[in-house]
Amino acid sequence: MTLRQLEFLIGIADLGSLSACAEYFGVTQPAVTNQILQLEEELATPLLIRGVRGATLTESGQKAVIQARKVLHEVRQIPMTIEDAKNSIAGKIVLGVSPLSPVSIHHFPRIYRPFHKAFPEIRIEVLENEALHLAEQVRKNQVDLALTPLPLFTTKVQFEPLWAEELVVIASPEEPLEGPVRMDALRDRNFVFMKPGYSINLTISRLAQQAGFVPRVVSEATSIHALLGFVAAGIGIAIVPKDTILLEAEAGLIRTAPLQPRAYRRLAMVFRAREEIGAAVEVFMHYIRSYSEEVPRTRVHQEKQRVADHNG
């Protein structure tokens, strides 16, 4: 039994004939006839008395129409019910992110705009903290949700892998930096790290270890702005997520180059047990997942556009 069959049955009841029903719905009369025959076969009873002047309902047909009207009325209420449910969800979500990650300025606005349009009564507060501490803040209920790089350093929370961030080398505009750059070519360079607590330090150290050296750290920054200042001043080079420094690179404040082979770190959505997640957090997580699925396609499009622009 389908909604279309019920619509056709009601149409015949209201309009008095199969041909009038077919004209109203913009289909052929045989199409209406076939649907009604299927409905009669499923219900194992005739619903119509067909005559030269039209069609009338049998007793079973009359009862079926009464019930069909109720069904279609309920179906038409679904969008309103869903909209009401959206509007009824309210509250505040505390989202934890790393200051070094481009989530706050690059990704969050693209997630939040459609979310806020659909759920205007949910307010989101963004709290920045070192990546190594974010998962623990989720566990302690200090933040509701966190977007943080993998790996995690606790097993007491749940997580879902999200999109990957490309890592790039950055240097002062005056320094020689021709890309792509092999990690072992950076063996004798001075590095600027973030202060302890940022997982990017562990990622860089791991890349350097694989290349056979230990980074020579000459300065540690307390923020991404301080790190960019150190690099722009020529104190040393750094390795950061590409999306974090797009504006500074476009402004010519720093020089950038990809690694060879390209290096990435993957973000994860960190949360508590499902039974501890409220409705507001649950719907926001859905929007984050949807955005994460779109990121690879968006990057492919941007890369194609960049190549097209370069080729004139």
C-alpha cells in the first residue's frame, strides 16, 4: 500500500471518476486504474463500482477513504512536527578547540551558519585550550564536545575521526624555502614550537624522528600569533596546519611550502557516552559529521580551481 494509491482513491471519491482523478494528478487513466487494482488486490476486496458515468465507492471503499484521509493528514503534519521539534531544542553547547587548529576561524563558521539557521535557540560557546587537555575537559564535563587532533591521550571518552588537515612548513619571507620540502632537509634548521601541551609538537617530533633527527627548538610560542611573529622575524621555521595561516601567507608575511611526502594530521570529534549527550549536542554533532564528509570534495574543487587560475 502506498500513499499515492490512497491519494488516487480519495481523488476518485471527491471527483467522481477515474478520468477526472487522472487529469487532476496529471497522469494517465490506466495509471490510476492500475494503482487502484493493486490496492484492491492487497485489501482483498473491491473498493469501486465502475460504471459508464463514473465510479462510486463500495462500502469497503468508503471506510478506506475515511481512514486514508486520516493517514494523509498525519503525513502532511510531519514537516510541521519536525519544525516544531527543531524550535523546541534550546540550550548552550560548550565546544572545545585548539587555538592552533583552524577550526575556530576556518571551519566553525561553515558549520555554525546552517546549524544556527535550523536551531536558532541553541547557543554555542567556543573554548580554546591546548589539544592535549581537551579530551580530559570533555571527560570532566567542562566542555560538551571537542574537536581535537588525534591521537587522544585518554581512553575514557569516545571519539569519531573527522577530516584531515595538511601540515606545511612556514618561514620568514627572507628565508630560502622552496617546496615541496623533504623533512630530512630541515635537519639543520632552527624550529619554533608551541609551548608544551600542544599535540602539534608531538606530530613534528614524530616526523623528524622518522627523518632521522631531533628538531632544534630555539623558541616556544604561547599562541599561534606569537608563533607566526617569531617565524616572520626569522627566528626559525615552524610546521603548522595549512588552513591556520592562509591569510598570513596570502599577505606575504610568511613563506610556505608543503612537505614531501605531504603530511597530515586528522581531527576527531570527542564526546562523552551516548546516554550523557543531550539533544542539542546530538544535533550539532550531526552537522559536524555532515561538514566533515564535504571537506574532501571541497578541497578537490579548490585545487582544481587553483590549477585553472594558474593556467590562465
